[in-house]
Amino acid sequence: MNSTNLEDDDDELLFVDEDYQDDSYEEDEFIGYWDILIVDDDHEIHSVTKLALSDLTVFERRLKFHHCYSGKEAREFMANNADISVILLDVVMESDEAGLQVAKAIREELHRDEVRIILRTGQPGYAPEESVIKEYDINDYKTKTELTRSKLATAIIAAIRSYQQIKTINQSRRGLEKIITSAANILEHHSIMEFAEGVVTQISSLLGLNPEGVLCAKAGVNIDDSDPDSVYVLGAAGQYANYINRKLENVDNARIINQIAECLKHEGHIFTEIDTVLYLSSGESHAAVYIESGKLLSDVDRQLIEVFLSSISIGYENVNLFQQLRVAAYRDWLTKLPNRTEFINILDNYVKGDVEGDTIALVDIDHFSDVNDGLGQDTGNLLLLSVAKRLTAELSEHCILARTGADVFGIVGNADTVNETRILALFEKPFKAGDHSIPINATIGFSQKRPSARNGLSVMKQTFIALNKAKNSVAAKFEYYQPEMEEQTTWRLGMIRQLRADFAERKLQVWFQPQISLVTDKFIAMEALLRWPTEDGSYISPAVFVPLAEYSGLIVDIGDWVLEQACIQLTRLDDLGLNHMRVAVNVSMPQFRSPGFADGVVKTINKYKIDMNRIELEITESVVMDEPQMVIDTLTELKSYGIAIAIDDFGTGFSSLSYLQQLPLDRIKVDRAFVKDIYKQSGAILAETIINLGQKLNLHTIAEGIEEPAQEEILKKLGCEEAQGFMYCKPIPPHELEPFLLEQHNKG
């Protein structure tokens, strides 16, 4: 079509040049635009239509025109543009039904039910059927000759009114759906930050805004309870996302700060043409949601927001309670630092590379229990606060700190800060704890970032392994984790687990090594020795598994069982007429620490009706030196029942001469190390000294490790009374012990 008949000067379509283009708009003069799409293969129709409607204002908005020149182009355009209000659509373009195919695609493929469609054609014979008008929701159908300016404007106004009504209905429906859905979802969030982000997102969606420049702040409840009067950013999006969990005053926007402060002060919403600030309250929980709306909200929008805020108010109160529980779960109640659980979460992020640093440290305060015991728990707490304060002041700028145990602090940072020199230097000066100035030392375990680290828990374990190694060292104040440390730990735990299982299944055995009198050459006693057999018929050395049993505490139960087996063996020997034999049973430090140890020993002996003096408890010098007074008191109690006491390995450790007179001893053992070197002058002197000391204190002496007659001769000359060793008999199981002792007894 190249021309259109005009009805009058005011109601006519003007002819314009085909190259006429005028897409400029003074956008700031209006509150917005209606987007109109013209789809026609005739360029002149685009120009004429635009010129005819260029000064039309509908509901305080002007028209903005978009142009497509084929059905294919129109479908692609609509697929990428969601804001078109009305389409002026030519029916006949590249095909006779190109326009109808566009309408079908818009409704059925793109599911765009809001946009209004006005069909135009220059060929009346191509009018669509009535069913097509209904099916594709066509607003109007006109021939181009019918569309004078006034009729075209009337059609556009009617279409825009229809579009606005449908969109309002749809938006309200979607808004209500979002309110219901979001309220349900938000109630599932167990943190303030997640809840706040949910509120921000949903309100933005309700108002048709992008979540850019939207932020939520909360007053009265603080992240770490250190400054309860501050306002914090709890959830944000877009350019303000970096301010989450920071004070509102840090936000680089004075208007946001002032608007939120005003909202919280007056406890009410604020609506302006620039922004919207919503007040949210439930119980003692208060929040302000700031939205850069860029317009004054309509009554419909305000009603939707009110309904939404009402629906989430209870949820807001609930997440505050969840947040308090979370703080209790992830923050140390005393220092307000992250606790062990949160530190492991931090280490999870450290493993992923989301936390800066290459070194982990666990700092253990040495002998902290002594402070609690000597000065009281309140002073102990003040000391911990003082340590936390110094660590925070010196390290927190570059590190993440946590309290991971009663007296252990965790640190994550780079090696130039997290190292033994820097940290140990912090403990050179005493710490203030109330009226006390307390000097303390620390032991540190370090681990450095390794590709093998799977998660935060594994990093924590590695660092703790290094800390334990440092604590078990006499001289070292720190250790760095090495893979072999974990291998040793894994081996030790595996051995302990197997030991527990085998002991529960009674696979352990008690063997006995007979002891002979060097005066009468008769066997008068035996030592009960624990054996751990393996499936291949070999035995694990007691030097390996006894320390493991002591470390795990299993030695207490094993010790009780060994004493019982010793008593059972004595009753069997009694049945053979060998009622002169006594048995020595080794006792370790964990057994002394076990409540009711002395009573348990007496009860077991009485159970088998054994004379008390036939049971000898054998202790090592190291046990005495560990907790001397407790050991002395317990042995004195046992001695009062008539139980014999022997000290083994005397002279091989720290000197216990100062305690020797206090111990209720019956017998001193000359260690095999001295017997082995008895041919040497030094060995003979040491053995002689121990034997002479025993004689002076009226104690019996017994030498162990005798393998040669010459050793026996020397010991006899020195005055040693008893002996045991391979020369007489190796340790043997019960079924071999009984015939051996019976044979030896019959020989005599």
C-alpha cells in the first residue's frame, strides 16, 4: 500500500517520505512509555503509523515504537523482548498467513498472554476466521483503509487499557503466589542472612524490580553481640552484596543510611519517588528493607507489600531465634571467637581456596588446669579472655582466630604471620587476669596447605597430630605436621582397635616366668607376663602394645584380668601341692589413677581365697616418679592387707631415692641392663650398689635377665637372693608351667 484516503484534516494519515525516521524521545518528560511493535513489510506503513501516533499520550505515558518487517523477524524480536504492550500486526507479509503465524507463536510458543494484538491487512479478502480471533486472543482486526488517525488511536487506547488490566490481574496473581511460596520457603531458612536475602529477592520480584541496589538491614540484634546498638546489613544484592554482615555505616551511600535510620526510628514505612523503605517487626525483632524503586509505589503495590510483610513477620521472629541458636552453636560463649565447629567450617573453605592463608596453627596453653585449680575458674576465664585479646590485637588483621578447645586457640593465615617465632613471642610477657599477672607458655602444632587435604576436619586432625607430638616432646615447643606423623597415628589407632577386639574375644594370654631362690636353688615364685598372639602364630612385643594399652586406658581392664588370671594359676598350683609359690603382677600408672583400684585388687584376691602375701604387685620407677604421693598412699593401703610390693627397673630412670624410704617395699629388682654388664666393672658396681641398698633397707633383691652361670655366680657373691632368666626358664604358657614346676618340685 502506497497511500491511504484521508477523511479530513484532523483525521487523516499523512504521507511522509519513506526514509522518515524519528526515534528520539525526551524520556525525562514522562513517567514512562508504552512499547508498541509495528510489524509490516511496507516501510511506509511504519512511518505513517508512527507519525500519526507520535503525540498520543495514554494514561500519562507516551508511545515508544519498535519495528519488524517480516513474520520471522517479529517472532525473534518477541522472543527477546518482554515489555511490548501492543502489536500492530500485518496479516500478509512473506506469506499469506505470516501474521497469523506470528500471533500463533506469541500465544502458543512464547506463552505471552498479556500483549495485545491488532491485526491489519490491506486485502480484506484475507480476513481470519472468527475461531482464529478467539484462539489467538486478537484484540481487533482492521483493514488499513479503515484505520484513520482517530480510529487507530482509539484502537491503541483500548488495547493498552486491556493490556494494563490483564497485566495487573496477572501481576497480582503472581504476587500472591510468590507471597505464599516465599513465606513457606523463608520459614525454612535458619539464618538471618539467608532470610534477609529471601525477603529482598521476593519484594524486588513483587515490584517488578531487578535485585540490584536492594539491601536489608536490621537493628537491635548484632552479629557478634559486641555492639548491640549498631545497625547491620543482613542481606543485600547487586552492588551492595559486599556489605553483608557489616555495619550499615560502612555502606557507601548516605541516602540509604539516612533512610534506614529514619525508618527504624519512626518504626514505619517510607515511600518516595526515589526509593521505598519498608519496616518489618515481630516481637522485639526489627528490620528495614531499602529498595531503589525509582517511583512512588501504587496502592496495589503497597497492598501487596503489606500482605507479604504480614505473612513473613512470624518467620522473621523465628529466624532470629534460629540465629541465636546458631550463635550458640558456632561462637565461643566466652571469647566470642568462632568455636571448634565454626573453625572446621572455616577450614572447609580454606581447603576450597575461599579463605586466604597457607598455614594452620593450634595454640595450646601449657598447664592451664593449674591456673583453674590454683586461682579458680573465674581467673582462668579472665586469662583466656586476655590471651584471646592479645592474639586478636596482634594477629586478627591478617588471620582468622578461633577458640577450638578449653585452652586451645586456632589460627588460619599466611606463614609470614602464622609461625613459631611470631606466636611464641606473644607469650613472652605475662597476661593480666583480674588482679593477677600470670606468665604462661604455649605449645603449638602447625600444618601447611597440602593437596591431600580433603576437608576442614582432616586439616584439623593433621594440625592436632602435630600439636600432640609437640606436647609429648620434652623439649619441643612446636611441631609442623608431616605425613609420617599421621601414618604413625593411624597405625597406633589401628593397633589399639585390634587390641580392644582381641581382648574382648579373650585372645590375649598370660604367661609365667618362674623365679628361683639363689640360696636354695628352688623355684619359689613367678612373674605374670602378658602376651598378644597374632593370627600367623607370632607375638606382638609387650614393648609395643603395653604403651598403647596405657595410652588408650585399656590397661585398666587388662590389668584386672591379668591379676585374676594370676590368682587362678595359683589355685591350680595349689591343687598340685605347690602352695608355696607366689606371683608377681605388673601395675601401671593408669591403674593407680583408676577409682577403687586398691579395693578391686583386694576383692579379686579374696574371691579366689589366696593368701595376700602370695600376690606381689610390681611397679616401675617411672610410675613412682609420675605421681609419687598418690602411688605411695595406694601402695601403703595395699600393704596393710599383706600384699607384697616390688620395684622394677630400679636405677634406670630418674632417681627415686628420696621416695624409696616412703615406699612400703618388700623387694627390689636388679634390672637386666646391669646384669648384662655385670662382667664390666661399672655394671658390677651398679648391681652391687642396688643389692647393698636393699640389704640396708631390709628388702629382698631379685635379679632378672640371668642367661649364664657366670652371671649367677657374681650375683650370689654380691648377696642377691633371687633370680629369673632364660638360664632357668623362659616365659611359658600355663599348660607348660604346671608340669615344669611339678617336675622341678619333685626333683628337689
